[in-house]
Amino acid sequence: MTRPQQRNKAAKIEAILQTAMILFRTRGYPATTTNQIAAEAGVSIGLLYKYFPGGKPEIARRTVENIGEVIVSEEFSDVTIEDASVVLRRALLRFIKGHRQISPNLAAFEIASFEDPKTEEMGNQLYTIGQEPILMVLEKLTGQKRTGNLEKWANVIFHVIDSVTHRHVLHGGLMMSDEMLADFLVQIIVRSIPAVIGE
């Protein structure tokens, strides 16, 4: 059972993140300050820094991290080559939807990474978040154990998916719909399997 104090902490963290998303979208990342985020979220600046010691760059990173979590799914633990298209399509649609929800924050975080070396370092870590679920899928679909080669494939495939999704969401649709994009991305993954296993 969740304690009231834990619920209160989670609610405050969520308020900070939601407020930051709105401010980044309306004022832009550079013009938004941690004081503004704290004031509009209804928390003290001290509490904001307690939850986000890295300040604004860490808040921006956290909002973007959620996109990686969107595609992590228990479905992947039992995925087979026979149902891969269905399972992956559902996960990719969630990923595209999540990307669309936080696209202003994604853009803000990218801007921040040009301005601040610490944020750039966070970005380098952040942009590998989605690699893990893809690696899990490749392990299941190829029957191979986690190796450097499999990790490289997962990294490349994830970055293709992420880049195409980014372009589709932020700069105008590459496809007629999110569903068409998800179908296309599924094909990229499924058709990569023979190359991954070296056929």
C-alpha cells in the first residue's frame, strides 16, 4: 500500500515535470528558469532541487526519459517471430504517441545540450535509453545471447527508429499516419533479423 507521503512526493514530482513541459513549450527552454518552474508547480525551489539536483537540464532529461519507458513492455518477454509484428506494432505506436506528447521537451533538451556540457553528457546517456527494449526483442527473435554485436545492432536499429519518429513528429509526417509509420518500423526490425544472425 502506498503511503500518503509517497503519493505526495510522486504528485509533486509529476507537477514539476508537467509544469516544465508547459513552460518549455510556451516560453522555450532558454527562457524558462527553475524558479518559474517551482513557482508554477506550487513547490519551493529547495524542494525542486531536492528532487532534481541537476536543475533544469535534469528536469528536461527526465521528461524525455519517459519516452524510452513508453516502449518497454512486458509483452517483449514472450515475443516470438510469429507474433513479432503485432507486439512490435503496439509498442511502436506507444512510442510514437509518447514522442508526440513530449516533442517540445525533446526539442528543448536538444537545445539545452548545445548550451551546457553537463546536459550534452546527459543527452549522450539519454539517447541510448531505447536500446534496451530493442536489444530484448533481438535476443528473443534471434535466439542469441547478449553480445557486443547484438548490442551494436540494437543501438543502430533503435537510432533509426528514434530518428525517423523524431522527423515524423517534429517536422511533418513522413507517412500518412502513425499507424503506417509503425508498420514501416516493424518491417525494419523484422527484416533486420537475418542480418543480425548472419544469414
